[in-house]
Amino acid sequence: MSSQIIQFSFLFLANTIKALQFLIFIVIIMSWFRPKDNFFTIWAKKIVYPMLIIARKITPRTGMIDFSPLVAIIILDLFTLLLNLLYQQLTQ
């Protein structure tokens, strides 16, 4: 029973990270087109912008190109990698 709980927890976290990465991509696309604020755009920005603020502190300034979404996605990928390594260690 506990192995199923561990498996569910890790799958839930991994899927949450994938959803966050997808949401970052959506916010990037929205920034190109500047849609009017509605429920979805406000909600997406409230979730993504705190991660981007942290990524902007790590990323050096490069002029007009903002690499913070890429850095945020890479950091989330690293979390996924660590999560997979931890899961493998717990299931052995």
C-alpha cells in the first residue's frame, strides 16, 4: 500500500512540474500577442511570474531578450531529474 502512495506522490509531482513548464510556454506565447486580461491570463501570470522573478535573479541581463523562462524550465527539469533519482532510490 505504501509503495502505491509513493508512486502516486511522485507521479503527481512530476505531472505538476510538466504542467508548470507548459504554463510557462503558454505565458511566453501570450506575451508575444498581448491578449486582454481575462481569468486565464491573470491566473497563468500569477502562477508563472513568481518563478520567472527568481529565474531573472539568476539570469544575467542580455539586452532585449529575456532568458528567464528558459532558465525556469531548466530548473524545473532539474527538479524532475532529482525527483526521478529519489524515486528510483526509494523503490529499490
